[in-house]
Amino acid sequence: MNRRPRRPSRLATADRRIAEYLADRRQRHPVRRRKPVRFGRSFEDEGFVLLESLVAIALIAVVMAGFTTFFVNSVASTTQQRATQAATQIANSTVDAIRAIPSSDPLNGRDAVSVLNQFNAASSAVSPWLSASTQQAVDKLATPGAGASAALPTSAVLQTVNNVVYSVNTYLSYCAFSIGTTSATCVPASVPTGYLRAVVAVTWAGSRCPPTLCAYVTSTLLSTFDDPLFNLNQSPPAAPVLTNPGNQVSAVGDTVNLAPVIVAVPSYRVALTAGTLPAGLFLNTATGGITGTPSAVTPSTSLTLTLTDGFGRATTTSFTWTVVPALTGTAPANQANITGTAIPGLLVSASGGSPGYTWSDPRGTLPSGLALSTSNNQGSITGTPTTVGTFAVTLTVTDTQNRTSAVSFSWTIDYPPFAATNPGAQTSTVGVADTVTLSVTGGSGSFAWTGGATLPAGLTVTPAGVISGTPTAAGVSSVTLVATDAKTSIQRSVTFGWTVFARPTVASPGNQNVTVGVSVSLQLSTTCPNTPCQYVLNNGPATLSISSTGLITGTITSAAQTFSNVTVTVTDASGAVVPSAAFVVRVNAIPSVANPGTQTAPPGSADTLDVSTLVTGGTAPFTYSAANLPSWLTLNTSTGLISGTAPTTAGTTSGIVLTVTDAAGVTASSTAFSWVVGGAPTAPLTVGVVNGDTTITVSWKAPATNNGSAVTGYTATVSPGGASCTTTGALTCVINGLTDGVVYSLTVTATNALGTGPASAPINAIPYPGVMSSGNGMTLWLDGADPTVLLANSTCFGAATTTAIGCWKDKSGQGENFIQSTAANQPGVSLWNGLSAANFVDYTDILNSVNATDTYQTVFVAANVTNPAQSGGLVDLFGQTGQDYDVRIGNGTARNSPNTNDWSFGTVGPLNWVNGAQGINANTPLALITSDQSLTVTSFSASVSNTVLNRGVVGQVGDVITFNKVLSTAQRRSVEEYLANKWGVPITSQAPTAVTATRLSTRSASVAWTAPKFNGGAPVTGYTVTAAPGGQTCTTTGLTCNVTGLIRFTPYTFTVTATNSVGVGPASAASNSVTP
């Protein structure tokens, strides 16, 4: 195939003409060279003198200096001109080379990235040539970075001429021609076209170049169309076909891109041969495409396009083009609404385009709560705003041709108007909690109240507007509170008055006495500034009422009774409730006076009778009177007291009547009675007691006076229990049935015809068991409860002491007194269980025996020990060197293994009872009853406490009792119970009694018993039944128990023991025998 030679473009022709002009100029004006001039001497110069030579040389130097500057500038200018000429030649050569490239090859390999970098890197001298290139020409199939090796590379090509380095860059962009014009000048194209504009820029550096380099730029226009081919043997191609695009309708502002279907031999051209395109539209003659944006409304216009193919054949097609107004939405005025209230509805309109509009809010710019719909080509906005703010609303209207137009306006959503409600004047009462809740309307719903400092003292306001608290002072306050909207900072204030009143008061009227049937009118003393006030009578008679001023009125109709704890409460308008002090309303029956009975007065003695104590009923105050009073008596009519001094002779006045009149004027009289001069005897004197076994013998002396009437009898009484004995004249009697060791209070009274006189001063009586006698071997009894034997003098003579004991006198009759002559070692006296006892302040206090003639084998001690053993040793209450009677308080072997000299030490172990139980005491400190007995009789050389340092007792010793023999179990138990009752120290319980057994089965029996008479001073916690023989047991807390595991046909008896907190007591007597 043959290729038609490319025709040069107009730009190429112009560039070539410039080059030809420069070549012609060089031919016409060649550079002339001067022939060299030879200088030589002249015969005429021979006559110059030296001065003339010097002047000539100077002139030559001046001239040569001027010529040097001119020469330098001339050389530089010539060099720059030569560089420019070289750059021109390089640019022209490059343009010729570009023209020689086939039309399909200039873009090959020029990738978009490389082209963009090339354009961006252009120097400022080249940039103006490129600024108009709106569409850079690239090879879309090229690999990124391939531009450097393209036929027309995107990187600079360097050439060196006359030692000057030239950088050659070729820039390619699309070029188009204006449709409908005859201008051959191309304009920048926004889309690829059939023409390329090639810009060649040659840059170099030189002394006369600006900092941005010197540059020479030229350009040429290239066609991308293939040249037509000619084949004479081929049939002619079909005639060109230009498909009619149909009538066109556009709107102002539409983007038009109409590309008719063309079938034609290239290169073809399309021309508008009839009509004029609407303003803003352009025809691409190379493609036939019509593009652009209509800029004005145009009525229907007929247009004819003519297609001419490469052979010059032409065809035409006609159609109309109408431009309607642009689709335009009409923005409404800026809107303003409030949250929570439905808007009245807003319509938005549009015009132009193709009606059948649809409205939308594609970016969701409407305020929350509003919705957009389309109705009759209008946008309808409805709903209730929910969010505050100013919203830039942009709505879009779309016509049937999918044209769109936007309308924008501002929509402000605000809160409802913010207002605070004034609560009005307020009243409170001091001390009464109050609450007022403030309210606001409108606003953001988030607000805070301030200004609490203006509230009455004791009240505060929360940010939520709740005023609460308890006013603390009366007064009037002007309150100003401010509500601030938290989101808008808008403030609203309320001002109101607040009066705090003092609390109401109501005083008790005092106790009231009224009579049945009497009308009551009682005004209370009260204040209540915060009115209205209400009074309530509490716990008073039901028929009484109280007014709003505190006046109690009514008539008592109830039976006689007493209303206790009556109060009146007043409640003011703020709810302050104040009660009065309690008082008593006593409703009295009609008064009456009781007969006092026969009155007696010892001769010559003062006598009184209080008539007021005989009055019942009525209402005080009373007035008293009496008829037939003896002359030696007088009556106080206000108090009712009858008083006087009896004559020394006896006598009787009869027919005396007492009368009383109450405050209501009601009177009452007693029946007649008599007044006798005479009286009961005074108390017996010098009461004494001799204690015995469960019995006491009482003795006394006659009263100091019998008051005119002979004594007819005496009564001696003990407490507790109330046992007594009487005589008709004897001055002694015996009281039996007492309990040994119980401390009884004993008194004696005397009786005559006129009555029983007062009791004597009480004395203690303490019965003791019969074993405690010298006849039963008792050799020592130190009784701390008997103050008569605690003597101050160590010689055992003198009065009883309450400070220090020099002698503790023996009551056994054996004269075994214990003394201490050293005052520093004397124990004192203090109370234990209400009785006196020897008090050993520390272990240096000791009492020693003064008689070594008698003996002892059994010892009982009652003590209240307060010191522990020293260094794990023992505390000794009584004994002698080498033979100690020990209270064993300590640890380890000291407590559990007594020394070899202990009385009870032997092969059978210690024989020691503590609080009625055999064993060794392990408690510290404690009150105790303890006993021990030796294997042999020991002579007295003993002490109370101990002479061994640090082993003496600290505490109180109540009794020390010794016997010179071994006591039976019953005897020992009787002494222990005596001491336990006396000093209040628990011991083991007595044995149960009345034990009976009943056969249950071939293997069991039922045992019943009666509780011990004396539980040892501590409650019984359980019982143990033991069978004999066999030792089978059962335990219980009741009074019966079934013993099982018995052997058939074996007769059994049973014993019972009681257990308390001290331990197990003695066993009972054996029961009757039963055989399973």
C-alpha cells in the first residue's frame, strides 16, 4: 500500500519560512574579515622626542581600555546570538523529525505519568506555551515510565553544539478547530481530537541567560488520521452514510454530546451546511460530534449536516434543535421553626427543563423530624422538628430527562420560648422541712436554677429547681432565683417573697382535777403566727373539745378515772406540730371521806391525822372541817391536817365526824370514830441471837415504854422466808426450820392492847450445822462475818475494828486466836457478799496462830482469791511449814502434783475438795469453798495466808474452820453447804431424792426422782443415772430417764447425781430394786 505524503501544517510552513529567511540573511550579509595590518617604523617617526613618545603611549592606553570593554561586550553578544541560532536549528530539525513520524506513532509509549511529570517540570520560560494545553496527549496503553524511551521521549534529549549543551523537550497535546468558523487556528481541546499540537522547547545555560535558562520554543500541528489509500483494482466503496440523530431538545446548561452514526471513507469531514447551532454548541468536523453546553433558550431550529468522505462524496441529513430554559428550582425564604411543634408545611417550586419533577434531599440536609415528598411538581416538606440548629438545606429537583437543579436555603430550628414560672409568695415555719418545685416552660429542656443565697437560711435550691430544707430562723426574705437554659444560656428570673414564721407554742396547763358532771372552760397559753392553726387534745376525756384559739371546753360525763399523758398539739399552716408538755386530767367522783378508824396516841405524845389521805373523789383544792374533835387537837382547814399533843392521862373521845368540800362545792362527811389517848409499845431492846443447827435462839429486853398499855406479846421474825416465833411475855424464843449458812435478818416487835409497835433494829442470824462444835472435834473457827471477833489489838482484847486486824478471835472455844502484831502485815476488813471478811491486801499480810497445844486434821476455808500463783507455784490459804494446806492455782506439776508434805499426799493421791468436788482447782482468780484432810492429826503452828514469800493469798478470807479428826462425807458436806450459803459461792448440788425404779422391759428400766432441795447455788444442768451392778448410765435434763443395756433376770438398784456449773454432786440413796 502506498502512503500519501503528509502535507505540512500552517505552523510548519511558518517555521520553515523563518528558517529560510535566516539562511538568506546569512548569504546576503556574510561576515567580513579584515586583512591583517603590519606595523613598521617610518622614517618620519625618527624625529619624535621622548616626551612625545610617552604622550602617545598614554593616549594609546586610554583608547585601548575603551576598546577592551567594547570588545568583551561584542564577544558576549556574538556568543549569545550564535547559541540562539544553534537552538533554532536544533528546534527546526526536531520539528522536521516529528513530521517524518507516521501519523499513528507520535503518541506510542508516552504514558500518562511520564507526560504529566514532563509538563509539570517545564521551566518558566516554556510554561506559557503549555498553559493553553487543556488535554495532554498520552498513550493509554503504555506502561508507566515508558515515556523516556518513546519515539518522542518525555524526557529531555541533550545535544552539544560549540561546547553548549542544549536540552530538547517535545510536548504533545490535543488541538481542535472552532465549529462554524473558517479560522485555521486550533484551540485547546478538552477531549481527544484528530489533531496534535507538538511544542518543541530547546533550553541552554549561558552568561547572558536568565536564571531560568535561555529558551527557544516552536510548535507544529500534526494530524492523527491515516492518509487515504488508493487501490485501482478495488471496487469503489459505498457512498457515505450519515444517520439522522432525530430532533433534539436540550435545556440551557445541559451537557451535549451528540455523536451521529457515520459510515464513510476516511478521511471524511462533517460540516454544518444549513442553520446555526444553538449558542454554546460546537461541531467536531472530524467526527461529526456535536458537543457543548447550550447557553440560551432557542426556539426549534432546523439544522443540516453534510458528510464528505475521502473521495469527496457528500450526503446530508436535517433535524431540529430546540433549547428550553434550564431546570431551575426556586429557593424559598430562609425558614425558622421550633422543636416539638409541627411546621405548617412548606412547598418548593421549580421551572424549566421537562416537567414531571421529582424532589429529593440526597444529602439528608433537612432538619431532623422533617420529611420531603413530591406533589404536583412541587416539593412538600412536613413534619415536626426535633433537633435545634441552623441547617443549610439543599434540595434537588429532577425532571423527566434526569436533569437536576438544586435549591438551597437556611432552616433554623430553635427551642420554644424559655420562661420561668413564678411560684408566688411562700410561707414556712422554723424547723419544718419545706419543699417547693420551680418550673419552666420551653427552652431546651436542660436548665439549671441558681440564686439559692437569697433563700431563707436553711433552704437550698437544686439545679433542677427543687427548693428544700428546713428554715432555721424567722424572717421575711425577698428571693430571686435564676433559671439558665444550659444549651442556649438564656436566663429567666423569678422574684417572690418568703416569710418564715416562728414555731407555734402551747404551754401545758398543768395537771387538772375535775369532778364528774362539772363544766370545763380552760384557755391554754399558746402562740401560732403561721395561721390558720389547729389544736388537738390527745388522750383526754372524749367529751372535751378544743377551739382554734386553744380554749378547752366541755362537760365531764365519764366515770371517775385518770387520763395520763394528756397533751395538746398545735399544728400551723406549714405543718409544724408542737406538743405541749404532758399533764394529767383526773376525773374525780363525787368526794367522800373514809372513816379513819379508832385513833390512838401515847399519853403526852404528839399525834397527827392527815384527813386529805381519807378523801377520795372530788376536785382539789378541798376545804376541811371536823365535829367533836378533842380539845387538844386542831384541824388545818386548807390541808386537812389534824395535830396536837395528847394529855398525860388516858381517855377516849367518841362521835368525831370529818367533812370535806371540793373545789366544785360538793361536800361529803365521814362516819363517826373515836380518838383514844394511849398506844402500842416501842421496839424491844438489845436483841441477841444464838445460832444453831437449822435453828436460832432469840433474846431481847422489854421496850422502853408500853405507851400506857401493858405488853401482851412479842414476835421474832427472820427474812428471807418469814419464819418467826412468839411469846406472851417471855423475852426469848426459838425459830426452827432454817437453812444453815443462810444470812437471815432478825427483828423483834412488841404488842399491847393498842397495837403492835415498831420492829427492833435488824441483826444477822446465820444458823450453822451441828457438826461445828467442840464436842464434834472442832478446834478452830475464824468467822469473818462476825465483826465482834475481828479485833484491833493483837492481844485479842479491845473493840471490833474496820481498819486493820490485830487479832482474829477463835469462836470454837479452844482459844486458837490468830494475831499479827506488825501493823504493815495486818489484813484489813472489807465486805464480801454483804458480810465483813478479812482482807489480805498483798501476800505480806499474814495472821499466825498463838496456841500450839491443840490439833487439827480437817480444814475448811472460804476465800475470795484475787491473785494467781507466782511463777507457776501455789497460793496457800492455811497451813504450816512442811505441811501446807494449799489452794492450787498455777500450771503444770505445781497444780497437779502437790508436794510430799501435803496432808493428802500418798499412794492414793491428793484428797482435796474444791466447791464440793474432789480434785485440784484449775481456776484463777476465784471465790471458793475448799476443804482438805490430812492422814494424821497435826498440832497447831499454822498461819492464815503463808509465811513463804510470794505464796500468800491476796483477797478476802471469810471463814477458817478446823477439826481434829476426819469427818464423814455428810459432815463435810454440811460444812461446805453452810459456807456456800453464807458467802454466795456455788458448790456442787445436793443429791436428788425419792429415787424410784420401774421395770420397762427385759433390757431396760425407768428411773424417776425429785430435784435436789439445794442445787448448790447454781442451776442444775443435767442428771446422771447409774445402775448397780454393771454401771450402765443414762443422762437427762429432766426428772426421769430410761436405762438400757441391762441383763435379764439381774436385780438392779439405781443412784442419781445432779450436775451444775461447778461439777457433779454426791449420789442419791439407792432406789428400790428392779429385775428386768
